[in-house]
Amino acid sequence: MMGEKEYALMSDLAKLLRKHGPEAFESLAGLLSSPEFIEKFSAILMSTATIGRASVSSRRPLARELPRLKEVEPEKYGIIKSFMAEFEARRILPSLKDVNRFVAENNLPEIKAKSRSRSISQLVHSLFGLSSEELGKILAGLVKQGRSDSSLSEWSEIITKGMSRSSKRK
């Protein structure tokens, strides 16, 4: 049985009609009849909930979180470390405005930081909750917006290596 929170969520989803159009809603309704899709959709919802919880705990220093991630998910750790290096060098997301746009476009938790340099911790914590495959897709979109060709090729290599490793595991 759906409670008040679930009805509010359904109402918010309906408000996305203007953004995505009726065709997307019809397509989603069709997909909801597939057991495989339901399984994937459920996993996405659980991942989203995890991200939401992670954003609450984003005050934890990255210095403690990254070594744990390296042990548990070395592939994701490598992608995130490369992302952080590019971010810190300002080769990607060079302004807070770019960071906020990236977050909004990828449905990540809102960044509350008032400066770009303070946004990295919140941004990385929101990336922790994504699978390596999701992370690769999101960062591939970021690569397309990158500034330098060498940076693009390096990111492409990182992402394709990560994607090929994750597909080999399945």
C-alpha cells in the first residue's frame, strides 16, 4: 500500500511530463511490464536512496572514504581519482556554475557548497553511490564537454577500460 511519501513522489514524477514529454512516459509505462526492467528499476531506486543517504553524510572526509573504496571497488576508485585530478586541475567543471549544471543534468544530490573548491567533497560522495557503469556513462558525457583533446583521450581511455572490465565480470 502506498503511503503519503510515495504519493508525493508519484506526483513529482508526473511533473516531469513537461521536461520529458508524453512519449517518454508511455515508453516507461511499457517497460514497467517487464520483470527485467522492474529489477533494474528497483536497483536504480535503491542506488538513488543510497546516494541520498550519502549526501547527508557528505561531511565525512574523503581521506577516510577513498581508501575504503579502493579496497571494495578498485575500478570505481580509479575513475573517481582521475575525476578528482581533472577537477582539481580545472580541466573539467571549471566553475561552480558548471558543477551545479552537471549535478542537475545527472540527477545527483544538490551541491550546497558556496565555492567550487568546496563542492568536490559533496560531488565525489554523490558519485560513490553510482555503479562503475553509471559513473562511466555520466563521465563520458562530461568528457564530451571537456576542454582539451589530450584530456578527452585520457578520459575516454579511462572510461572504456572501466566499462570493458565491468562487462567482462558479468
